Amino acid sequence: MNEDRPHQPSRRRVIGTLAAGAAGGVIAESQLAQSQTPPAPPTGPRKEGPAHKTEVPPGQLDDYYVFFSSGQTGEVRIYGLPSMRELMRIPVFNRDSATGWGLTNESRKILQEGVLPEYRPHLAARGGIYDNGDLHHPHPSFTDGTYDGRYLFVNDKSNTRVARIRLDVMRCDRIIQLPNQHTVHGLRVQKYPRTGYVFCNGEYRVPVPNTGAVLDEPKKYAAMFTAIDGDTMKIAWQVMVDGNLDNVDADYQGKYAFSTCYNSEEGVALPEMMAKDQDWVVIFNLPRIEEAVRKGDYKEINGVPVINGRHGSPYTRYVPVPNSPHGMNTAPDGIHAVANGKLSPTVTVFDVRLFDDLFNDKIKPRDTVVAEPHLGLGPLHTAYDGRGNAFTTLFLDSQVCKWNIDLARRAYKGEKVDPIIQKIDVHYQPGHNHSSMGQTKDADGKWLISLNKFSKDRFLNVGPLKPENDQLIDISGDRMVLVHDGPSFSEPHDATIVHRSKINPKSIWSRDDAFFADAVARAKKDGVTLESDSKVIRDGKKVRVYMTSSAPVFGLTSFEVTEGDEVTVHVTNIDDVEDLTHGFCIVNYNVQMEVAPQATASVTFVADKPGVYYYYCTWFCHAMHMEMQGRMLVSPAKAAAPK
Ligand code: CUK
Ligand code: CUA
């Protein structure tokens, strides 16, 4: 079973020997030689899995998009699979120097609107924008059980936000901050009939509302489960629950969502949270909740219908599972859902077809459990191949365990069968894993990515802060084969692998795109046609500068403003050529933005320092790109005129 394991300890011993030798001040030649011998491949001989399967030759394209989260970096990263090349980054909850995300008017509006009114005063000094985000879970929208290529939804654990990314232009178009809850951790979407709902788990328990009236009385705190309408990005409803919510998933019938929950003890310190040896999975009955909203069986708090889903409510059921479960993963068969044990070496398998009986009180909560295989230490997340097999990350064992759902069900009934098919070492401490199309009914069982939290010795040493290690595993055969190590900067928690046929982005912006509709409206008011005019409109102390960009020239080679003016520069890229992006940067003025083909971007700043300031194009666009520049002339204000 564990035939893959011995490689790792032997390699550790080599490193241990070297360290001991160095400490003694003597390194024997044999030890040096040993250090230069490449370690044995951790998954055994190459013949099992030809490395060329991951190679995408020059000029050829990958088969899949992978949407990686980036944790505390706050952005989304797009990779190609199987090459594992990083293709693009989508800034969301972060500031981005290249695109001007967080600086341009277009992005600032989205970021500012994504802050609840009650938090706006606290951010006033920073222009009403959060500077950080903690993005864990990127999940594309569904229609009829599979990806439809419309949107990608992502959470921000740190500032309790959810963002939507348009997949046609790969840009964030909406952010909302959720009231009445503290963090958004688990995020998944409705799979059927469509998205529909975006389900968001509030992790920490706080007073609701959190106004200071209740402080150190944890028994009065609550966590919230929220459903956002993915089309409008408005909150549909919230359900108040017992315990802390961790991860969530939904079924393939559009009837149920289910969340793992830790800290049923409702403590506020670690020993309290781990006191009991059981926590639970909360099941949400979506039709009943919708009915409650229609009938008015809710309390409105901060403008949101809040339904009581605590123990005894008709809207939820609490199924006891071993202590502190983490990942919640629905299988592509539409039948099974797995809660991952974390502190327990088991995963708990539910048959979602039994949930109707559970809500009609025909069976007990634990009767919905159909298997609970013992897999190894620290099971966190599970992925599927669509052929009845599951792949569970074992954080403490640094392994991925492949097991069979049907065998696990039979073993649970007492049959003498072992559901475990294979364990493979990963490097090291895996969190999420994800299989190709594995969260849809189109799971194709080709690839698995293990997102490992530690890389330690797998890459050149880059100092005390190490990259994560996203490892690619070929799961197309009977046995898993590790084929690629991929370093990544902090810190992908989750990734979604989408077949390229599901996504069809534009290469050039449409001039009527809503993303720059405000700029178009401003221009119209000023009698300016963005696509052809380059001019300066003065409106008291406000100056609106409009210019085109067309390789290698800006529409204005200079413009003049006065010290103290509030200046808004609009740049419209009139080049109608794929990949011909321009940038606009003003030297020493903290201004930089990207303007892709046929886009308009704008930025507003105060011209508070007189002098000559060059602006230049930052995106290499033409042989004369260096010459693509102009001057902003800032004349001193009258008060500062010479005496
Ligand atoms: S969580 Cu990080 S490893 Cu936020 Cu999905 Cu499990
Ligand atoms: Cu335009 Cu470089």
C-alpha cells in the first residue's frame, strides 16, 4: 500500500547526515558527493508516468485553464494545465502596479462599492478601500451541473467580501461585503439548475449585530450562512447557525447545501474548541429557506432577511461527525458528499438522496452517513475522478490517498474490503486538491493538483520565506503518478480546473463595455468623443484630460494644469489589434495604469507639485515604444507666485 513512502525518509536521512557533518566543521568528500547526487524521484521510476505528458511544446496550447487562488496575496492566477505555466493574474482584493487595479477610477469604484456603509468611515483615510484580501476559493458559475463560462466567484476571508470576475474579460466587476458575519471562508456555488446562489460560510462567531453592545459573552455570538444571488450580487438571505462554519458545497439537484462546522463547543480559545470529540455538518434545505423568506419567517438585520437555523429549526439539520471537519466535497455522481475529518483520520460520506427523509424526520441525522473510511492523518479535502474514486489530501501524512467510494460503503456495512487503492507522497503538507472538471458532472479523471503548504527543500533556497508547492499528479491510469512540481507565491488554498472548451474570453474590449461606461458618460457630458478626441476640459479646479493612445503616440504630447487642480486623465486605446496594450504612467506622481486594446482607463489625482512631469507608455507596444511619451506641465498656483 505504501510502496511510495520509503524514498522520502531516505532523503531526509541524507540531509540529516549533511547537517551533522557541517555542524562538526568537517564535511567528508563522500558526503559532498552524496549531496550532489539528485535524490531519487519521489514517486518511483519514470516509466510509470512519462514526464512528456506535461510538456506543451512551443506554440501549442494547454488543455485546461486552472483558476488558482492566491490566499493573502488577494488575486486570482490563471494557469495552463498540464504545463502548469502561469498565464495571467487577475487582481481582485489587492493593489496591482501593472494594471492600476486599486488606482484607476474604474477599479476604485468597484472596490469602494464593495465596502458596507458602516465600515466606510474607517477606511476614509485610505480612500475607502481595503488594501488587503485573503482569497481562498475560486469557483466558476454553473449551468446544469457544469461550468458555463460566465463568472468566477471568489471569497475574501479577511474583510468578509465576495467578488465576481467576468470570464469574458477576466476582470472583477463586482465586490460585496457581507453584513452580520465575520469572514467569508467556505465559498461554493449552486450547481443546478444554475448559479444562482453563491454560498458563503461565515467562519467566526460574533454578536449580531456587532455594535459593541455585546462584547465578551461568546454564548451570545453566532455565525451566519449566506446565499448571494450571483446575477445581481445582492444577498438573497442569511441563516444563523450554531458553531463555526468552515467549508461548503452543494448538491446536483439544487435542493441542498452543506457546510462543515467546527467549534460546536462555541469556545473562543483552542482548548475549548477541541473539547468535544464531535462536531457536525449543517445541511441547509434551500426550498424551505426560500419558502420562509416568502412567508416572512425571518428577522431583518442590516437590511438582510436572517433566518433562524439553529438547532431545532425546520431549515437545517445537524449531522454529528468526528471533531473539527474541514473540506466539504460533492462527488460528480450527484449522490455522495464527503466531509473531511482533519483531526479525525476519517472522512464521512453522505448519500444526499437521504436528505429528504432526514428533513421529513423519517430517519436520524447519522442515517444519512453511508461510509466513514479511515484514510490517514489529517484529511483536509477530497477530489474525484468521475469513475467512483476519491482522492483525499492527508495534511499530517503529506500524502494523497486514492480510495473507492463503493468499497468504502461496503466496508461500512461490515464487508471485509479495503477501500484504499493507493497512497502517494506529496511535498509537503497538502491542503486542497482539485481534479480536472472534478467539481462538475463532467469530471474527466485526467489530472489532480495537490496544493501543498510547504515546499522546504523542493526548490532552490530563496530565504526564510518559501514558496508553496503545487504538484501535478496524473490520475488517468490505475495508479497516481506525480509528474510536476510547481512553486507558487503565497498562498493558493484552492484551484479549479476548467476544460478550455468551457471558456471563451475576448481578445479586444468592446467599446460599449460596462467596465468603462462612467468614463464614456463623462466624455459625453464634456462633448468629447473618446475614440477620436484628445483635449483638455477645464471645469473650475477640476480638469479632465482626454487622450487617445495609438502605437507609438498619445493623442496629447503635453497638457497643462495648475497646482492644486484635481486632474482626471482618460486614455483610450484606439489600436484595434490583439495584444497591443498601452500603459500610462506619470513620473513621480504615483500614476500607472494599463489600457488594453479598445479600452478606456482613467485615473484621478491632485496635481499638487508644480513642474514638468513626463508621462510615458509602460507596455512595450512598438519599436518606438520608448518614445511614446508626453509632458504634464504643472504651473504654480497664484498664491505661490514670485513676490
Ligand atoms: S481552506 Cu485553506 S487548505 Cu480556506 Cu479551503 Cu482548506
Ligand atoms: Cu504604447 Cu508602449
